[in-house]
Amino acid sequence: MADPVRIVFLGGLGEIGRNCMAIEQGVGDARRLLLIDCGLMFPGPDMHGIDLVLPDFTYLRENAGRIEALVATHGHEDHVGGIQFLLREVSFPIYGSALTLGLARNRIEEAGLLGRTKMHAVRDGDRVQIGPFDVEFIPVTHSVPHAHAVAVHTPQGVILHTGDFKLDLTPVDDRRTDLARIGQLAKTEGIRLLLCD
């Protein structure tokens, strides 16, 4: 029987901002977590005296020893703006495009927390083993360059997290959403779960 896979949402559902989720794989003491994004949300007009709204880190604090890494889909604040706040409590490596890591790095360095992480730059199409997680980085077009969708090849099938994307056939940087790869996944292995931002 294949290891169970579970998804835990820590923010970002039904709102714009606080994008953060964990994919959990394995059983018992072998259970591991892979984070996808850790963003913040700017307060609404009814949130007087509040500067930022963060994901709920309770579950991550309780399972800090199980966190393998964080995968950042792109460099917008609603996807990477909360990383430095989580690094105050938990240490983990971060994977993403060089630009995405650069944008996140500025905030992490500003907070004096670079020593609590290692950054691993990935390129379009890379497939990386992160602990038990087999993670593929699929290029997508977005308003910030070098964004990725993330395909996690799990024992229960492929989980595809699109990140933010747009379908633009003439992007300024000539880097299009790789619909062919997504179609190939759907046609061959199949996509067990699609998480669309």
C-alpha cells in the first residue's frame, strides 16, 4: 500500500494573500512536510492597527522537525512575504527560481535570518528530490518573471499546484506557461489533484 499523502492549508483559501500550504507524506515518525509558499496579506480597512496578516504557523511550530523545505512558486509578497516571519521559529531550506529567491532573500536578510536557511535555485523543467518529495518545476507566465507551477510526484499520484499564472502567448520575456508539459502529465501519469491559484 502506498504511503498516505495529506494536504494542510495554513492560509490563502477564499482570500487574496497568506498563501501557504503543506503537503505531508509518510506515516508515523517518517511523516515529512513540504511547504509551498508562505505569503502575507495586507490588512483590510476594518483591521485597524494591524500591519500584516500571516498564515497560521501553529501546525508548523508543532511539526517543525518534519519540515523538509519550502518551495516558492514566485516572488510576490502574498506568496513569499511571510517566510522571514516563519524563519524566526523554524529553520528550513528554500527552493525557487533565482529571481524568486532573490526577492525573498531581501526580506530574510533584512530580518537577520539568512543563517536559518539555505537557498537552492532551480531552472525551468528541473525535477528535484527534496527528502521523500519528487518536485518538478514547470514554467508559468505571470506578472512577475520566472514563476513556476509545482508538480509533486507522490505515492498517491501527481499533485499539481499552479501558483499564480496567466495564459499569455506574447509575454514580454518570451517565457510562456508550459501547457505541453501539463498536458503530458495529464496524459501519462495523470494529475490526481489540481490546486489552481
